[in-house]
Amino acid sequence: MSRATAEALNPAQLPAKLIAKPLAPVKRLPNAPLRPARRVATRLPNGLWRNRATDAALAWLLPVALLGLWYVGAERGWLSEQVLPPPAFVYQALADLFASGDLWLNASASLQRVLVGFLVGSSLGITLGLAMGLSKTVEDYLLPTFNALVQIPVLGWMPFALLLFGIGEPLKYVLIAHAALVPVTLCTLQAFHEVPKRLLEVGRAYGFSRRQIVTDIVLPSAVAPIFTGLRLGFTKAWLSLVVVELLASSEGLGYLIAYGRQLFQLDLVMAAVVVVGTIGLLIDRGFEFVERRLNRGRPSKTGRLA
């Protein structure tokens, strides 16, 4: 570069407007303009809709087929009315129960018993499962005896419960609570055993105390498995309710089944069985819906072959 060129590029000789001034430091970035969030409409692919419709149709295929066989067998005389009444008789029995108010009276009595027994049994089950899950010593003392006692079915405790509580309502509450206690306790304990070890290691690395590890790591991870235990516990409680009402009760859906059997009114028996299955199915679907919401975002541990 020549001397003349160097002198021409000397900043001291350039006009002031051409010399770049140093920028002042930015103390705070300006706020971004607020824009309303746009809702993007998502549509499921046609193939996914078809798969869901096919699955829903397949779920109803077997019940509709059984109902059709029942109707055809009753119309053709293949099934005796003393063995299995026609669907029309069962429908008429349901209509009579609904019109007379006996259906609501017996269903409400059964629901009250199962709710009280389930709440007592599930509360004791969660408490016992928490005690064994938080203390290895408590688990070593109680779990072997608990595993031995739960092998006895509900009917096996019936003679002892009759001697202790009589034939009144406490008997039903105790047996229903026992049925709900077992799965809730075992699922709560299993939930503590299945807490990811990496989360525990991260908590210890951050200096969490034992109380913080339990409240911030263990309990949030155990909520979904505990709810699964509650769902199983309610199923067991509902089944035990019908058995208890069959043996010792003067009202309830199980009592309707026993009453119809004694009078050889099989249409009444089938009508009560339909009501028991419908109520149990609806409550189980409610538990399943809440369980799916709790398990949303959690990785699935099981897979499907196809």
C-alpha cells in the first residue's frame, strides 16, 4: 500500500459522519410483543380413525353374538325357561323393578355398603403399604404374615366374622374392607419398590433430605401405581359385596339374586345380574379414565405384539 493511500484512509482526516461511533451497552432487551396463541386444528389420519372404529366394533362383537344366540335359543326352544329365561322376560323384570322402585332401593343399599367398606379398606391398605414401603424393618416384620393371611379367601373369614360381628351391617363392611385391603396394600408397596433409582441418585446428589426424597420423588412416582391398586381394590370389593349379600342380607343386589333363586324366578335373577355387571362396568371405566390421565406422559412398561 502506497503512502498516499495510507494517508487517504487515515481516520483523523475522514468526516465525522463517516466514523462509526461505539454503541452504548444494552441494559435490558425490549419485551417481545404479546401475540395470542394460535390453535392449530389437528386431524387424525383416516387410517387411525378406521382402526379405532374397528377396535370399538370388535369390543361389541362378542356380547352382541352371545345376546343373539340367547335370543335365538329361547325362540327356538333350545333353552328351557327353567334354565335360562328369554331376554324379553329379563327386560320385563327390569322394567318392573324400575317402576316399583325396588331397583333403586337395592342398588343404593349395595353402593352404600361397597363405598364404606372400600374407603375403610383402601385407607388401611395405603397406610400399611406406606409403612412397609418407607421402612425396611416394618416390611420385614409384617410382609410375611400379611402374605400368609391374604391367601385365605373372603368366605374363609365368614364364620369368624359372624361370631365377632353378628349378621348385621358391620359384618358386610368388614368383609368388603378386607377384600379391598389386599390389592391396595400390595400395589402401594410395589409402587415404592419401582421408584426409578436414577431419580433417587439425583436427589441424593442435590443433597435432598430423606423427607424431601419421599415427598418430592417417591410419592409423585407412586401416585399412578397406587391408583391402579385402588381400581383393583374396588373390583374386589364389588365382587365381595355380591357374595356377602347372597349369604347374609335383607336388601341389596345380591339379596335380589338370592331372593329370585329361592322363588325360582330366574328372570329376576338375570335382571339383578345385569344390573350388577352394568354398575361394576361403569365404575371400572371411571377408574380407568382417571388412571389414563395419571399415566399420561409416563413411559409404558409393556408392549403389544402387533
